[in-house]
Amino acid sequence: MAWTPASLWRRLRTWWARRLGLWRGRWRQAELEAPVARWTWWTWPWSLRRWSYAVYCPAGLADADPAPLLVLLHGCRQEALAFAHASGWVREAERHRFRLLCPEQRRDANPYGCWNWFHPAAQTGRGEQDVVLQALAATQARYAVGATAVAGLSAGGALAALLAFHHADCFDAAVTVAAPPLLGRAPLQDPRRVMRQGLPTSPSLATLLLKRCAPLLVLQGDADEVVAPCCADQLADQARGVLARAHGELRDAREGEARTWRDDDGRLRLALHRLPGMGHAWTGAPGGHAHVSRDGPPLTAIALDFLRQQRVLG
């Protein structure tokens, strides 16, 4: 990406907003212990134990005041707090009075800062999902938490999808941006090839044993050169099959630019947005961080609308 005075200013603004939030005490930083494998498929003896996370609390919102919670999962080459500011979620948290929970991936867990969504442990509901769930439990113990949702970009979107399928009881809604489909309990595929070309087999084979899925919004750019657009279709197919097992056959419709699936009661269970011209980024946001752009569809606004429909936000 070319450096321009405008892009440098946006990065400086994001850096200052993050520092100011820390100085004012809006960001509450903490650590947890979760033994998660680094490069192997088991946790001993190459496990990582200490992980950091932060909770954003809007001004004037006391710890005992009930409020919704959004778990925000950054993508590769991103930092959790900077992503929260650059994507516009901090601004919306202040405006709509909800808290943000932002776990941080360790660089010695993945040199690119990616969540290891492709590890077999993660594909079975464990792995680094344990980090997110422990951070969620600690946050719920400290604050009065209402409805809870999870959202993520790229590798963070993949982890958000895994949480929506494997831990649907913990989340009232999930949002993924540029996320690959689930690989299954015994993944044999090269995850990089799946990201480029999609699953070579039927997507439903990876979710045959799953019985629940949180209401899911899938956002994908048609110009994404990192995660192929067909990945969004496959992820939506996986969610549709699991949701049908839990709620009966869903009604398929077109609502504006989105393809949606609703249950017999009319509740929105799944939505898929294929966004023309959008690349591998969180778009329509303040910007000032890697893979976040001011140009393009307003993803945060689209996600907020979905969260309102799921009654996560008022």
C-alpha cells in the first residue's frame, strides 16, 4: 500500500485514539492462562499459557450497568485495539452503549498474528477458542453483560465462525468478514489452498456432526484476492445445513443486496452479502490500520443492522 499524507494521518489518529483510550481508562487490559498448542496438535510440552485481552467500556457505563458485549477478533498483521478503533467499533460502542472484548493473538503463536483457525483442535471447538471463551467468562464475571455477539475479519472471522458453530450457546449472533469455511474434525486440506479455491469436497461434510449455529452474517468482497469469494458461499451453505437441523428448513429470499434465510417464525438466521469491488479489508471505516479502509461498503453499519435484528443491540 502506498504511503500518503492522508494515510499517515489516519494511522497517527488511530494510534492517538488507542493511547487516549488507555490513558482515560476506557480500555481495561488483563491476562488469562490458557494452555494452547503453538506448532503441534497437542498442548504439551510446546504450549503457550499467558494471553492478553482488553475490554472497552464507554464513558459513563459503570461495571454494574447491563450492556451488550461484542467480541471483536482481529485479522492477520493487525493489533486488537488498533483494529477496534480503525474499524469504527469503538465509536459505535460509545454511540450505542455496548462493551467490546478484544483478545490479542500472540506473535509466538503465529508469526503473522493470525488466529490458528486451521489447527485440528480449533476445528473441533478447542484450540484458541479456549482463549476467547476464557476471556468471555472473565468479562462476564466482572461486568453486567447482556446479549453477546462475536465478529471477526479474515483469520479472526474464521475463529468467529468456529465459535458460532461449536459454541452457539455463548453467542446471540456472529459476523464474519472474508472468512474461510470450516474444514471439519479431521482436516486433510491445505488451508491456504482452501482460502484460494474453496473446499474441494462438499462443504456439508465438515459440519455433519454439528447441531447448532448462532445466527450468522457472512460478508465477503468479490475482489478479495486472499480469501476466494466462493469461501463465503461454502460457509453460508454449512450454516444453512446446521441451522435447518436445529430450526427446520429455512426460507431463502433476496433482501436488498443480501441473500437471507429465515425460519418459520420469520426470524433471520443467516445472511450472505457478496459485496462488489471489495477486497480483503474491513471497509467503510475510519481506517488507519492494516487491512482497514475508508473506501468501500460500510461493513460496521451492515453488521450493526444485523445485530439489531438479532436483538443484540436495542
